[in-house]
Amino acid sequence: MRLFFTKMHGLGNDYIYMDGFDSRMSKPAAWSSEQKGRLAVVMSRRHTGIGADGLIFIQPSEEAVFRMEMYNADGSRGAMCGNGIRCAARYAYDHGISTNQSFQVLTDSGIRSVYIRKTDEGEHITSVQVDMGVMANLGEQRVLLKAKEEWTDFTGGSFPVQYVSAGNRHCIFFVENVEAFPLKKAAELIHTLPGNEDGVNVEAAAVEKIAVTGEKYIKMRVVERGSGETMACGTGACAVTAAAVWQGYCRYDENVEVRQPGGILTTAYLADGRMLMEGPTEYVFEGYFDIPIASFYNGAR
């Protein structure tokens, strides 16, 4: 079976996109979630597949311009993806699925409004802004990182963490040194705690200041559920911004730079509870991927 795809990324957070409006596709809307999850596993492999953090389907919808269906690299279904929706919106605009710069996208977390920002001359797309909806405060917890013998290389002891829903769940550590923090091991521990059995994205974040201007920005790293540590995370940037406001580090209605290994996203947590997130999108390449029909239908991975 030959599958046509486009690969895109937002700040290095890369996804494979399959266009359900494309007549060359064999009706992806009719495939089951399990089958799409198998595809995500096979196609996302870095050495034997295309290589990506996951697979996203752009499909027809009666409620919005299109429906975004997202799967992580391990085949699990994701409710929302900030970098993913920006790239999907850019693709939809470039390919005529939407002829308007402002439109709506249906996700598993609800409908999201997007805006395609262009140069003043209107010749080039500079970024995509998404209204990510209302952030939900899921509470705080203190985590003892040395709770088990195998965690003895942690330099800290007890850390406060903030849980946030940005359409998907996040657990945020505010730390002094984002680069040095053992995020992967912290994420492994978080996933063993009650309530996190189905997975949660885990971030290490620090609110810092530009020396000359005193302007605040947030530095962060992320381990995404089902994909491991990634170059960037759009929903993570939103969750960290909301948590920083709740903790008193940042204020409502101000633009905040969220700096990640892959680059910078701009967020703004509005007083009405909505979160705006904006950043770049890039095409990587497009092509086709041949997968044996038996593997697709029989569950071979």
C-alpha cells in the first residue's frame, strides 16, 4: 500500500502529515484508530521509517475546516499538539483546504481557532497563531526525586510540580538549571505516580530575565508522552506559561517568549483564561511510503 505524506516541523518538533482530502489516499477516515496507531509506529521510526515525533491526519469535518487526528511515535493517540496544529493549519492554507487566513480546526480537545500571519506584502507566511483555549489548573504536588535507590544521581531532593491541562496533561518542574536537570529520569518517576498511568508530558522550566532590559522569558525542555524528549512542544509552552502566571513569575495579558532547544514560541495568557500561542512552521519534504498491506491490517510492528 502506497501512502503519500508531507513532513513538517515546528521548532524541530516534527510530524508526518497525511491529507485526507487528497484523492490519492485510500480513505484514511475509514481506518481504525488502531490501524492509524500502527502506521504511526512504522512511519515514525528514525532509522527504518520516515522519522518523526508522530503522525497527523488532516481530514474533512462538518464542524470546522478540517479535523486533526494525532498519533505519537509509539502509536498512542494524542488529544492535542500545539506545534502539530500550527503545521497542519499552514498545510491547509497552502493547499487550498482553507482560503481564509483565519479558520477553525477540530481536534480531540475541541475546536481551535488559527490565524495564518503573513508579511505586510502578503507574499510569505511568517508564523501561525493558535487560540489554545482555556488552561486548566490540575493542582500542585511535591515530588521526592530520591524516593528510590536508583534515583541517587539526582542533585535535588523534593521538588514542587504543577499539573496543567492544555488539552493534554502536563507536569511542570520549576528548576534553577533547565539544561542540567535530569528530565528523562524525572519523567520516568512521574509516570509511576498514581493518576499518571496513562501518561503525561513532563517539563523542566525556569523563568529568567534578559540582563539589559529586565524582560522575562521562560526556558524549558520537555519529555512528551509517547515520543520522549523532543526539540519543542507547543502545548507544553502554553502549560508552562500558565503555571508561571499562577506561580507569580509572569503576568496575564503579556507576551512571553518560551525558549526551547528547537527555538522560540510566543505565548500570551489572557485574563479571560485563554492562551494564545504563535510560532513558525516549516516543510521538510514530501513523498510516498510503501507499507505491506499485511502489516497494516494484521498489526505487525
